[in-house]
Amino acid sequence: MTDAAPEPFLTSPNAPPKRDRLYFYVLGGIVLGALLGYVKPDWGEAMKPLGDVFVKAIKMLIAPIIFSAVATGIAHAGDLRKVGRVGLKALLYFEVMTTLALLIGWAVVHLLKPGVGIHAHVTDLDEARLLATTHGREAMGVVEHLTGIVPESFLGAFAEGEVLPVLFLSCLFGAAIASMGDKGKPALGMLDELGHVFFRVLSFVMRAAPLGAFGAMAYTVGHFGIDTLGNLVKLMLGFYATALLFVFVGLGAVCWFAGISIFALLRYLKDELLIVLGTSSSESVLPRLMEKMEALGCSRDVARLVIPTGSSFNLDGTSIYLTMAAIFVAQALDVQLTWGQEFALLGVLLLTSKGAAAVSGGGFVTLSATLQSTRTIPV
């Protein structure tokens, strides 16, 4: 799927210079934000706009960057059959890794049992707050999700802020340019230059990443606190431990098969990992990830097609969360699930996890929709 990358690949002449220490400042922002939220919770909550504005600024650029990147990637590939082969391999890989993530999350939540002992009752749940949280953000079914990929208008794909309609439009646009041959070169050149402009704007916005991470983390700690989470802390720590297990075992095996080091890859992506940790938004690093993979030696055509597609179809972390959260709710409510019911739940999650990125509110809304569809665990 990708061009072979030299090992060690951090010596690539196209790699970002070592003097770039964005990760250091982002880490500092996360630590300071957590301290402020813990010492002065009210002040921490007041920092929320800093994180919100940073994430909004990044998301503002997601649609145009993905459009230019994917369209030029397909157009540069020229051979549409090559694009189809790469896309098929990518989708097969995404499905295998998502299934693995679901199974790992299912195994760990049964091992840790974070919800056991809560003994919650359905009558105790605040349905008004649940409705207020999910109002206007209902998760879509499989058919609605697939039909929603096609935007109602060209500009609507960008205005809605969803990744999949932009991907669909950019694939059509890139395929059209590729099919035009020499006549399409002027349009390709303009689109290429426009992409460089968007990436330059992104570089300006990324200078505020430490401030955004500071505000987001200060709000999180200040609002939710540290001592009041109880079993939820156990669930949260279990989730992060499971995510690390998936990274080092699952993705580590993939990297070993590809002949690269998972540890070197993580060091190379440390900036992006810390930004995601601080902002709780994986979309905030999508454009930089494409740049870094190209600098690493990945084929430009492959990177610009596979990475944006993976942001919607390869949600391994969300899959782990959905599995663990669903079983956690069952444990908390003392709902005894049969093996058949649990595997049926995993099957539904395999489909609904694909739509998590297309739902405002992310995994939480998708989780509630999944529980409602299975009807084995109270929403």
C-alpha cells in the first residue's frame, strides 16, 4: 500500500527539522492546564474557549485540505485502476483492524469489570439530560449513513463540516482530472498550488496548539474533577491501557510486517499524538499527518487517499471505547448478557463505529444509538 520506507526513516532529508519542538510546548500546555484545573477548577473551566477556538480553527481547514489533497492524489496517480486497488486494500485493512480493536476492548472490559459494584437503576438515570445531550445529534443507520456520503450540493459538502461528503466529492474531482489527461493538467496545477496555500495557513494555526491544549485540558480537569469519577476513572484508565495494548501489539505487528519500528514511528509522530491528547480531536492533526507520511517516504498518491479515508473508516480507538462503554453500562445496571447477545452487540458496533466520525458528539451518541438498536442494554 505504501512505498518502502528506509530504516531508520527518521533520517529522511524531507523530514521536519529536529529543532521543531512543538511537542514540548504542547506537553507543557497539557501539564499546566491540568494543574490549573486541579488547583483552580473555576479558572480551569473558564479556559474552555481556548481549546474550542483552536479545534474550530483546525476543523475550518479540514474540508479544503482533504479536498485538495485527495483530488490531487488521485489525479497524480493517473491510472484509476491503481487507485481502486489501493482503496480496496485500505478498506480491507481498516475492517480487519477495527474488528481487532473491538475484540481487544471486549476482552479487557471483561477482565477489569469497571462497572461491577455500581448497581445503578434505570429509574435513577436523568433522561432529561440524556435527551438534551443527544438532541439534534441522532446517529444515523447504515442506509442513512451511506446515502449521507453524497452531498446535496458542491458547496454543501464543505459547509456541513463532515469528512465523508468531502471525500466523495474529491474522489470524483480527482478522477475527472485524471481522465482528462493533458487537458486536466492546468486544473491539477491550480489545485496543487491551492493545497500548498491551505497547508501554509495550517502552519500558522498550529502555532497556537500549546494554547489550545492548555485550555482544553484545564477545562476537562476543572469541570469533571479528579476525585469524583469513581468507577469512571477505572473505565478511563482501562481504555487508555487497552489503547496502548492495541498500539504496541496490533499496530506494532503491522509495523513489524512492514519492516519499520513502531517506536520510531511514535517518536516521529509525537507532536500529533500530544495534540490529539490535549484537544481530544484526531481531526486536528489530519493535514499534518499527510505531510509527515509523505516526508517519511510514503507515496504521495497513497498517503493523500488512505489517510483521510482512514479518519472515517478506521476508528480503532472509537471501536475500543464503544465496546468497553457498552459492557460497562451493562455491568453498572447489573444486566446479564449471554454470549450470543454480546457477539451480536459486537456485530452492530462493527457497523455503527464506521459512522462515529460523521455524528456530531462522536462516540457518545453512536453508543446510545447502538444500545437502542440492540435493545439488550437500556439506553
